[in-house]
Amino acid sequence: MARPIVPYVLPLPTPLKGGPLAAWVGAWGVARNAAATQDFDVRVVSPAGTLSADDLPAILEKEKPPAGREAPATDPSPAGRLLRDAKQAAVMKRFARYARAEVMRLADRTEVPFVLTRHVLFGTAGLEASRAIGRPLVTWAHASLVHEAATWGTNRWFSTLTETLGERYALSRSDAIVAVTQKVLQDLSLANDPRACAIGNGTELSRFDGEADRRDRIVWVGSFRRFHGVERVVEAFAAAGADGDLDAELVLVGRGPRVHVIERRVRELGLEGRVTFPGFMAPADLPALLLTAKVGVVAAGLDSEDFHYSPVKLREYAAAGLVGCVPAIGEMAAMADEPWVEAYRNTAEGLADGMKRALARATTEASDAARAYARAHYGWDRWWHATRALLASMR
């Protein structure tokens, strides 16, 4: 008899088409882990087709190259934003028709215990599909989308309407909601909702089982966007090394609309020989690099305590045995006493000091502690267990 299938409705383009890499890495992680640890398989229903765990590595091998110029620093006018939102709603409506048909096809072939979907603006595909087959819907929320956009300067004079129709409509009809942090639950006004809980992101731990060959190398992994604070990483690295106390290499992994800005800043600071840009790395190739480093950096783009992320990169750093150099904000503030974590004050000066302390902290004992923490807290099996427990409590 065929194993049950949980459709994961992911209404996002692939990385090659400009979609967020982290979302697809997460899809691969939950699908691969379900096949190994759960009593069902996952099929990712997406604009690229309906994909199994075995199909996903090929999706993750390529990412859209950055544009040859810096992305605009500001968003369009309210009228321009309204037009963009209208186009987004139309795209989501078309995808919902496709996803509904695909999930119904899967349900005709085997048992579908529930439907999982990613929270996106105007995304009703998961809701419509779950209702079409009469199965519960679990919504996976990584941010309060309208709230987050406003934080970064998006100008919507119709934000209340967008939030009502584009976010709360589907959330209010979900049977269970899994947010990546408690901050996301608060931003979505779900902190006291019995249907909702906070479960941090995970990572596929087995990818990091290789032998380490550590050197004085600090790594940052992510997309070159304002909210990831990569400019701050470069400037802090320069400041930390100005007095000769930090003799290390900085490796910035990834691409994005601000990569040219960061490259220019590295040249301005005279860091060409100490900062390298390997570019995009497929998730299957990333562990080999991380296993050569001692420190992994997480940065925030603002001097703020308003940090809603559950950074995938932090999970990968821990699984690879790196010391995590993290701002003492959000979910990371509670980790300050961990032996593999160097929590810094969330300022440029704090990050510079944190890098030096993190490198000094990078011992074999700290590396072993990081891997042990990852095994205890960051496996996707833990995520599945908590998600299924929440759903069971709703029945």
C-alpha cells in the first residue's frame, strides 16, 4: 500500500526564477526528513510542478544571478505598490487553481492526512486545496508580511485592507498555524490563539557529518539584502582587524541585489585580500565550506530588538560545529549562555567585538557543543513532532 502523502503547497518561484532560497531549503529539509522519520511522504506542490524530496536538490543547484546594478533603495509609490499587490493576487489566484487540482489528484491516489502551506501574501492555494479534499490545513508562517514590509519602508496607504485580505483571510481559516518565532505570532496577533505555536526552523543534520578542517575563517551565509545586515558584517570585520587583534579571513557566501554594493565596500575598506566572495553555493556544497571555518555570523540590518527571524544559517553553523556570533536579540537572546554562542550587543561596535571573542572561543569543546545542540534542537524530526502534536490538539 502506498504511503500517505502530505502536500506542501509552496506558492513561490524557484531560486532560479528569483524565489527565496531559504524557503526551498526548508522544503527540501521537511520533505527529506519526513521520508526518513515520519509515516508519510511529502510532495511539494509549487509553480515548478509537484516535486518529491528526490526532485528538490536539482531545484537548489542554481539561483538567479544578481542584476548588474544595485536594486532600488525605496519601494514604488502607493499607486505602484497597489499595482504590484494586484498582480500578486492574480498570480496567487492562478496558482490556487493548479494547486487545488494537484492536491485532489494526490488524494485520489493515496491518503492525505493534512495539507501544509507556506504563508505568503494573497496565498489561498493551500486553503482551497485542503477544503477541496476535506483535510486540515497547517500554515507555516515565517513573517507577518505587511508588518515586515512596513518596517523596511514599504508605503501602503491601504495596508489594513491588504493585511485583511492578503494575510488574515487564509490565517483565520487555517486549522493550525506554525510560526518560526514567538515574535511572528505576536506580529500576526496570534500569540494567544490555541491554533498557533512557535517552532523554530530546522536543518538537515546529516549533511554536516563530514570531517572538519578548521582554519581562522569567519563565514556569513545568506542573500545580499538590506535586512540581512551584510554591510555591517564587512564594516565590523574591518574595525575588528584595524588594531591587529583579528587575523582571519571573512567569507561571504551567497548572492542578491546588493552584492555589488558589498563588493565596492570591501574595496573601499582595503579588504580585498581578506574577504572572499564564493558566490551562490548549492545547499549540498555548503557543508564542505562550513567545515573549514571556525565562526559563523548572524547579523541584523537594524539597531533594533524587533527581530522576528529564525535564521536557517544559525542551524547550519551549529550542525557544522561553528561558534555562532549572533546579536543578543530575538530567539538568540536566550542562547547567550551556550558554550558555542557569542552573543553581541546589536550595534556595529558590538559585532566587531563579538567577532574577536567568537574566534577566541572557537575550541574543539565549543565545536562539539554546537553539534550536540543542533542534534537536540535543530532536527526537522523535532519540527514535525511539534507540528503534528499541535494539529492533533485541534481535533
